[in-house]
Amino acid sequence: MPRAPDLLTMLCLAATPVAAGDLAFVTCQNGDAVHVIDIGTGQSAGGWAVPGKPAGVDAASDAVFTVAPEAKTVRRHDPSSGAVLAETVLDGGPIGIARDAARGRVFVSDWYNARIWVLDDQTLAPEAELAVGAAPAGLALSDDGRFLASADRDADAVSIFDAETLAPLHKATVGTRPFGLRFDPEGRLFVANVGSDDVSVLAPETGAVIATLPAGARPYGIAFAAGRGFVTNQYADSLSVFDLDTLAPRATLETGEYPEGIDATPDGRRILVANWFDNTLSIIDAETLAVLSSVETCDGPRAFGAFVLGGTK
């Protein structure tokens, strides 16, 4: 297993302003840290300490949000320095996070209490709570800002809300133990079901399941690039690739050990995969499907959420 970079070294690197290129902000649950990686060069660009076993992440040009389940803490960080700009402790089991920047909100799932917290995205002050199914994990906001979705793992369901009014719209039955989910460029909702080794595809307007796609053992997260969908398979150490137009399988790629978090660069050229057990980030060409590099990270990379920040974002 690769040796994780020394955290003190990372913190020293973080004192230097980060570059303007595409960056990956990788939450490392075992290492209590965020590791920043320059995607273009495949090199470390710094990092900072995040106490409480961080998992969830949402990166934007003005802030990087992290969720530390052990400390029950959500933090807003400065992207350049990692300085904590705001934080809040939530009484429950915070894990997943998604930001609605246009409306000034942050959504955080509560694993223990079947709810989503709605927070102010500047102060992180709680504003509302939304009821969902048991053990909500991943959260996703559609690209057009119309829908908010929650993967309710122990309910084998997805909850869909109107993102503007926060009114509940649909509760859709999907595969077994849904965890990660994401809207594709056409607005369809894709859900990785870790218990049934498949991916449910939903129409958020109706909540109807329009397709079920096979995946590898324990599919966890999903991302889109170059007209394709990519799904991390935890137990198979692999990535399932399918065509977005036809939904037909395209390839299966080897990754590092126990891949979890996955995201794409804004230009759709690269897919990034966090490999929890071997402390690496795989950088993959989304068109050729070649693994371009495998970058060492801090210990236990989860990167559960939107962890890539584009240089022009």
C-alpha cells in the first residue's frame, strides 16, 4: 500500500496559493485531512487538517465545504488556504453534502435521523429540515437547479424535492441500498445501488425508474464525461463505463483498491477516482479510457461529493 504523504508537509504546501488549473479536493477520512491535487500535473498542491474523519465534500471557487461525521461538523473552508470560514455542529449523523449556490443553501444528509438539513451557505446556520427515508447518504442537485435528490439507503429509495420551494415531489423505489447519485447532462438521475450491484436511472419530473443498468460489485459513486457514465465498484476495484445515449455497457476499467468518490473535470476530459484502501487518486482520460496517472493521497480518501474545482469555474 502506498505511503500517505506526511500531513505536516501538506500543511506547509497549503501555505502557498493554489494554482489556477483544475484541482481535486480529496477528503481523507482516516487521515483527518483534505489533500489538494493539481489534476493537470498530477502533483500535490497542498492540503489541510480537518478533524473528525471528513467524508462529504463540495468544492466551489469561493469555498470548499466538508462534512466530518465523527465530529458531526460541517465546515466552510477557504479554497486557497483551507482556513475555516464558518462551521456548525449538527446533532445527528451528517455525511453527504450538496450546495445550491444560486439560492445560498447547503444541503447535508443526516444518516441517523432520516432528514436533510438546509443550511445557509455563508454562515452554515440551519434554516430548515426535510424528511426523507432511512439512512440518507448521497445528495445531488440537478444542473438546472430544479431538483434536489437524496439516496435513502436503508429505505431502498430516492427522495426528490423541488429545489426552489423544498416541497417533496416523489419517493421512488430503486435498487438495494442506494448510496451515491448524480444528475446527468440531460437531467436524468442516476443512482448507484451498493446492495444490488446495479444503477437505477430515474426521470426526476415523475420519479419513474426508466432503466436499470448492471454494474460491478458494490457500486458506490457516479460521474459523467465525454458522453459516458462512470461508476465506481468498491468490491471489484473497478470502474463500469456505459454510453449515455444508449445506456449500453462500454468498458470495465481497473482502479485502485476500493474506489469510492468520483468526479469529472468541467471540460469533460478527465475522470477522477478516489481509491480508499490504497490511498491514491486515479486520473483517467474520459475519451480514451486510459489511466493517465495514479497520485498518492493522504490516508483513506473518500471524496464523497463534487470534489473537483475547474480552473475557469
